[in-house]
Amino acid sequence: MAKPRERFDGNCNASDPWLTVLIETRDLRKDYTLGDSVVHALAGVSVSIDQGEFVAVMGPSGSGKSTFMNMVGCLDRPSGGTYLLAGEDVAGKTADELAAVRNERIGFVFQQFNLLPRTSAQENVELPLVYAGVPGPERHKRAAAKLVEVGLGSRAQHHPAQLSGGQQQRVAIARALVNDPALILADEPTGALDSRTSLEIMALLQALNRGGMTIIVVTHEQDIARYAGRLISFRDGRVKSDLRQTPRDAAADLAAYDGPAEAGGMAA
Ligand SMILES: Nc1ncnc2c1ncn2[C@@H]1O[C@H](COP(=O)(O)OP(=O)(O)O)[C@@H](O)[C@H]1O
Ligand SMILES: [Mg+2]
């Protein structure tokens, strides 16, 4: 017989060890009104994502991928349906409350890295901690540790222009990690990188995932999606398919890769 849960104190949050569902959307909808027509960018999306999953989101342009990520990332509010993040209903929160949820729980990674240009890697990584009100010495320590974790300990004082595209994306990943989020959301994280560097970034994301981090990646590349353990495909604002797969190992593929190395330069 299954052992009953030890205790429930009514405080349902991510620190509860038995809570495994991190993201739950039910009939999530987002409408945009353009003139007198309404675009159903999300037309009823119900998905459940557990802590520790690595999910790839795919689908043609206009299928609702970014809208879905914006909802999951608490960047925008749905027109209908519910969204529970770590058991907490976030659909009804104010803009300020959503900002707090983002800062505490979500790390964002973008195609174009979105680093501040005339600012060191170290300072870029510290930025979310500035917003969170973490004192200077603690900030420096935590940001430095995250740069080491992504393999850039020796580049802390470099500015983005002095780093390759892959290194810039590592800085962006360190920045996403610095608040110890529950979730990493990456929208086309390899879209501006060459094949080999893309593999490096996927190997890094897989390593983080093996350490327990929940990761959702939007990609239009099948080659990238195969490193995820689950593939959710969108079409016309709906989930068209949702499949588990055995992920390929990016580190192994990288070791076997014989294509050109990153030309040290910036991706376009
Ligand atoms: N801010 C907006 N205003 C109006 N329509 C939008 C807006 N954002 C997205 N849409 C529309 O919603 C649909 C889904 O867009 P999006 O989520 O960006 O798709 P994807 O990321 O899969 O390309 C598209 O038809 C798009 O034109
Ligand atoms: Mg998009």
C-alpha cells in the first residue's frame, strides 16, 4: 500500500518535496483584437509539466509558441483559462505581482542573448540580483559562481563584444540561473549560433537539466528538439501533439562533431 503523505500544512509551494507538477495550464486562451477581428493566439491549451522536465516547443510561425512562453513566463496574462505555477494561480495577479514571480522563479534566455553591451559578464549576471535587492558582496559571489558553472570563470571581466556568440549565450544562461529559478525558459536559444556552438549550448542545458532544472526551449529546429525529453507541437494556438522521447546526448554529439568550430565571432 502506498505510504500516505507525511504531512500537509496547507503551504503548497515549490519547496514542498512531493510537489512534482511545476506548470499546469487548463484551457489557456489568449486573444488579440486587431480592428474588428480577433486572433486566437492560444485557443485552449492544457498542459502539465513536471519539475525536472526538459521540453521542446515546436510549431510553424504564428502557431502560438511565443504567446505560450509569454504566459508560462508570466510576461503577459491570459484571456481565459487557468495557469498554476508551482501550485500557485498566477493568472489573476497584478503586473507587479507577476514581476515578482518572474524574478523569483523564472530565468529567461533569448535568441539574441540580450546582454547589456558596455557591461562586464560579471555585472550582466548580477543584474537580476540588483533587482532582487541582494547586497553587493553576496551578489558578486553568486554571479561569479554561476559564471564558473557555465564555464566562463576566466571571462568575468569581458564585455559582450569581447566574447563569442556561444560565450555570450553562456553569460545569458548564468544570468538566468543566478536567482536559482524553478524554471528556465529559452526562446530559440541557439537561433543565432552555428551548429557546433548550438551543440555546446544544448550540452550545457542538458547538464543543468540533469541537475534538476526544469527547462522549456522553443525551437524550429528538429536537430535541437531531439535533445529534449518531451516535444510539444503547436498548431493554430492549440497543442497538436505532445510526445515523450529518448533525448540524444548533446555532450556525446559534441565530442563526435567534426564540423568547424565557432569562428570566435559574433553570430548575426
Ligand atoms: N501582440 C500581438 N497582437 C496581435 N496579434 C498577435 C500578437 N502577438 C501574436 N499575435 C498573433 O498571435 C498568433 C500567434 O503568435 P505567436 O505566439 O507569436 O506565434 P509563434 O511564436 O508560434 O510564431 C499569430 O497569429 C500572431 O500574429
Ligand atoms: Mg515566436
